[in-house]
Amino acid sequence: MKLEYLLFKNGYEPILADSGEQAVEMVKEKEPDLIISDILMPAMSGYEFCRQMKSFIKTRNTPLIFLSALSDTHDILKGLECGASNFLTRPCNDETLLKNIEQQLSVKTKPEGDEIYEVVNLEFEGKEYIISASKSKILEILVTTYETAITKNEDLAKAQGELKNLNLQLEERVREKTAHLQTEIKERQKAESELYKLSNVVHQAKNIIVITDLEGNIEYANPRFTEITGYTLAEAIGKNPRILKSGEHDDAFYQNVWETVMAGKEWKGEIINRAKNGDLICEYASIFDIRDSNGTVRNLAKIAEDITEKKKNEVQIERLYTSLLEDIELASSVQSYLLPDWLVHENNISITSVYSPSEKVGGDIFDIIQISESQYVVYVGDISGHGVQAALIMTAVKSTINMLVNMEKSNVRPHYIVNKLNEILSKDFFQTNYLTMIFCLVDLENNTIKYLNAGHPALIEYNKHTADTKIIDLGSSIPVGWLASYQYEEDEEVMMEMSPDSIYFLYTDGLFECLNFEGMELGMSGFTKFLTKFRDNMNSIILPFMIKQLLIEENYDLKGDDFTLLTLQKFDASSMQDIILLRYTSKNRKAISMKAEAFIMKKFDDQNFYHTINSVIANYFHNIVDEHSERKVDNSILLQMKIDSDLELTFWEKFDSNKSTYQIDGDEGLHKKDYIMDSNFNKYPLRQNRYDEIVETIVNIPIK
């Protein structure tokens, strides 16, 4: 096909024959200008074909070129003997072939008789050849043979050069391959080493490792599996992990595990299995598929940690934790019982306190102790630390202070009490802790407050009329417990006059140090701004609760430290002419009702109006307090009766987790109606507010 294409491309019209016989028949029909023939052909050889062509008158002078892979001299001579015009050996380049074709065609066009044919007897290597040809023909063949030899030599030289290059390339490839093999051997040795390490890790692992086929049948289990389950490797191989089924999980559990892993996901979780001896085993397992380099899933694997003992310990810890919570709850209840009532309102003085520990129990300490008709001891302290330890120390400190005050009640001297406290606590309690405190003696007869500050935040005075706030920072000594030998002196005490226009604040550092959502402390400036918000509604009786509620509403975190705030205010008798404050308990309602009757009769001298007031008060207790509050102890309720354009009744009740149980989630615990009725079913407007633990109920009754 290549020869046909070459001839066609160069302007010739080639006709192909598949054999010598076919070529003979084709020549009979059409005389060719030139014949190109191979020697090695089926049935009829090229030599025989050539003799027949030379025997035909039509083709006797037609040039015939042998193009053959045969190149031996005998083959060439035999071709000439048959009458071939030329003899070319394969491979033959296109240029040589085309040149010979042109030469033969040009010879054919010469007039007959120009060439003289001779018969030459030629012997070569013992064999005789009879060649009939012109001298020029013989010379042409010799030249062609010589050119062919030269070409072959050139091709041989070229081939040798190429062979040399190939040898060099081969040597380089061998060197590269050798280096690659050496690298591969090193990598394989490294991989084998890593595999050996990995095998040892799996074999010696403290976790259970199991490998199964895709049907879930065990193919491998490490020694830890045998150690935990009791099944030997021989017993486990070929078995399904269901031999460990405990009965603690339903079918849906196992189905979920299987479907998760079959979906190509990892399943993690706790599984309870049963060992060979029947014991339950709790495992935290990871189950997943194993894929080959093509991503095809080949096996499933489980790596599990035996957490049986851990779960037992967790149960024990849970029991201990529950017991501890119960103890802390009890401690919290005990601590709350040790706190003073939220309101002391006697002898023209009002002291209100609010306390929130950062945890269930806390280390803040405060108390209000009446030591005579006109004198009160009021102190606030902060024990270093938080939680149970601080709460236990607080209990001991409070008992010690109460003991010292009772011993010295006829002549309470703040510096003396603090000295004795420092002496006792430094020896028995304060090894690493200490106490800051401000210890006050309030004298209503002399209208004074005498106090000693032992490293505590300063007392604050707020004037209700001018709205001025100032810190009474007149000296502070070291905290109690810092130095056992330290002596607090009388000249460290501060004496100040009480004003009915002022409210005095005692507090712990949980007030100023509480943080808002931006991480900013409240501080003195923030506290002052808070007080201005209550200027038009400054009620010192519940002011600490109002402040705490506003802090919560403005996103201050009061859980960072224990929170304690006390307000102290003396009332001028002249300012109370149209106001009466009555303290109700379940035991004194009758006596307090008599005081209310006396107040109403004195102001209005109207028995019917009193009965109206009394029935409203009775309905408050029955329909609001008793209905919404389940008391564990007798809780006090403060009633204020204020005469203005009408008679305003204001009730304040405090509730918490240990005293009274208003449901305080959301607005639960507040009365759902906006009125209250008297005994004649007359309705009076009612409104309620909640300030942290205080529910305020206000009823306005027209004056007849």
C-alpha cells in the first residue's frame, strides 16, 4: 500500500496483483510500461514470473525491477539471469526507487538496435550463471548494487550510531531504574517497618480492635478483645459480633448502627455488650468502613474503649454529687435562716437588706442586732473566697460576732468587738482567709452612727432632696485576719450624725464589681446614675430590691460575686403624720388590725370607712397572699397606709426559695385581676410590681 501510494503520488498509475499468476493474466490484457516484483511470492516465485515476462513478445523489452528483502549476491545474479532490469533490496528509500524507475523508463524509450546484447558466463562461489544483457545494463546493475551497498553501509553506520545512543540511553535508564529500585526498596523497607510498628500498636493497643468482612463476620480481633470479652481469637474468627449481644439494646439500635456504617459514615456511641462469662461490658465505640486505594469498601472495623469502670465511677460520682447538692441545699437553707429579716422597721428606723450568693451558699455576712430600745448593731462583711468554705466560715464568724455583741451590749465599742474578733478568728479559722467588714453602732437617741471600717468598701450617703451622693471615706483599717497581732484603736472609729433626709448604703464589692454584657463594671458612677432613676420613686423600704431588679434588667451579671446591699434610714416623726407602716405576720394580724383601726379612726373618725379598709386588707391576705404563697416559715408583710387625695394601701411581701414560694417565672405569682373588692363587693383599682424578690401591691381607696 505504501508503494502504491508513492507511485500514485509521483504521477504513475500503479496496478496491483496479489500473485505472479494474477500478474501474468493482467499483462496479457494490458501491456505495462514497467514491472516491479518481489521474489518471495506465493506459488509462482519472482524469478519464474520474470522468465515468463521475458518469454512474451509483448513484454520482452518491458523493464522489470526486483524489489526484495533478499540481498545475497547469488540472489542478484539469479535475477539478472532471469532477465531483470535491476535489483533493489528492501528497505529501499523512496528517492532511490523513484530514480531507478525513471532510468528504466528512459531506457525503454531508446530505439531498438542501439544496445548490443552479449551472453556472459559467470561463475561465482562455484556456481555458474548465464547472463544475457547489454554492457550498459550490466554496468547499471553493478552501479545500483554498489549504491545499494554504500546505502546499506551508511544505514549500518547510522544504525550503529543509533544503537550506540540507544545503549547510552539504556545505560542511563538502567541507572535511573536502579536508583528508583533502590529508593523503592528503601521505601518498602520503611513501609514494612511502619507496618510492623502499626501491627504492634494494634496488637498491644489498650482499646478493643475488631475487623470484620462486609457480612459482619470477624476476621481479626486484638488481644485486648480477648482480655475484655473472654473469647479467644480462635473462638471469635468467623463469628458475628452478635455473640456479644447483651439484650440491653433493641433491634432498632443495631439497625441504626448498621445503616450508618453501610452509608459510609462513622458511628460513635456507647454499646453495652456481654462477656463470655455473662458480665456486662460498657464500651465507647467507633465503627467505620475500611476502603482500598480505589475507594472500594473492603472491611468494617471497630475501635472501642472499655468504659465499664468509668460508668460505675460516674454512677458513684452522681450519687455523691446528688448527696453534695442536697447538703448544699440544706446549707443554703440554714444560711438563709441565719440571715436577718429583710426589713427592720422599728422606732423610726428602717433597715432593708437584699442578699444573693454567687453560688448556692456564699461568704457575705451581715446582721442587724437590736441591743436596746434606741441602739442597733449593723454590720456588713465579706469573707475571702466563695462557695461552701466561705459559707462555713461565715457561720462561725456570725456566731462569734453575736456572742461578742451580747457580752458587750451594755457598752458596745466597735474597735473592741473587731479586736476580739480578729484575735479569735486568726487563731481558729483564718489560716488563708480574711474578712473585710464595716461594723456600725446606730444610736437613735443621739442620732449618730459610730463605725469602724476594717478594709471594707466605704459607707455611701444619698440625700433624697438634693440627689447628692457621697462616699463617707473617713479612714479604713486592715481586714480582720490579716495580722493576728494587730490592734484596732478607738481613734480609728468614725462618728457621724444621721439625717432623716439621707439614705445610707452598706454593701459588699459584688455591687460595684458586677459586669454588664460589655464587660464594664458598675462602679461608683454607675451606681449614682442608678439612684437618679429612682428620684421620683425613692422608696427606701424596698430600694435595695429595686436597684437589684434594675441591674438584672440592664444585663448586669450578679453571679460573679456574692451580692449584698443594705439601706438604712431614720424617719422624722413629723413626716409620718399621714403615713403608718404596719408589719403583718400570721400571728399578729389581729393586733396590727387594731393599730390600723386606731390610725383610721384618728384621721377620719369613721367606723364604716375602717370596716371598708379592713375588708380590703382581709381580701388581700385571703385572695392574694394565702392563695399564691405556700409558707415554710412565717413571712412578714409590710403595709403602708398613706393619706393623700385618697387612701393608698401599699403591701410589700418578700419571697424566696426558702421562705415563701411565689411562682416567680415570668409574671406568675402576681395577681391576675386589676382590682380588689371589699365586703360589699365594691371594686378598687389594684396594681402590682415585682422588684426581684419583692411583690408590691398598691390599692387606692377613695376617701369618703
